[in-house]
Amino acid sequence: MQDEALMTAGAIGALTALVHSYLVRRKLSKALRPVLSADGVFPDAAQRLTPLLLDFSGYNWFLGGLLLMSAPYWLGAEGIVVAALAVGSSYAFAAIGNFWGTRGRHPGWVLYTIACGLLIFGAWRPIG
């Protein structure tokens, strides 16, 4: 049952990341383009880096989800705990930041909080 919880946490994280990345690209990047390309306000490097930085969180969450989904098959108990700490810290940061940034009016914090709960349950194993 713990393996299923870990894989479910990974699936929630990966799917949320895909939806997030799609919406960021579709809505936020287009809205920011005129601001970033304003006459001399932002240097060229900022114009090139901003879309990549917006995509980085989704990339991180997606790879973390894949790791969690594969962890029960590839990693031992110690590896699962390490993976859960690494991915869980990213998901917890996403949940807290999303809740704070949107004042709770966005489903992302709920999804990543659920994923964190499943992740804790899934990674709680005896080591040694």
C-alpha cells in the first residue's frame, strides 16, 4: 500500500506539472512578452531567461513525479526515503508558495498538499 501511495503522489505531481507548464506557456508567457520586450526595460538575457524560469518548476515537478512513480521498482528503502525528501521538499515548497501567492484561490496548493501527504505515508519505512 505504501508503494501505491508513493506512485500516486508522483502521478499527481507529474500531471499537475504538465497542466501547470501548459497553462504557463499558453497564458503567462504571452502576457509577459510585451512587458519583457518593452523598449530597453529588460536586457536581452532577461527576455530569454524568463520563459525558461517559468518552465523550470514544471520540469522539476514532472521529473520528481517520474522518480516517485519508479522508486518502488528501482530503489531500496534508503533510496525511497532520499527521493521522498528531495521531491517532497519541492512539492511542499510548491504547496506553500502557491497557497501564499494566491491566498488559497488556486487548486495547485491542494494537489501538492495531497501529494505530500501520500509521499510521507509512502516513504515511511524502516531503514537498516
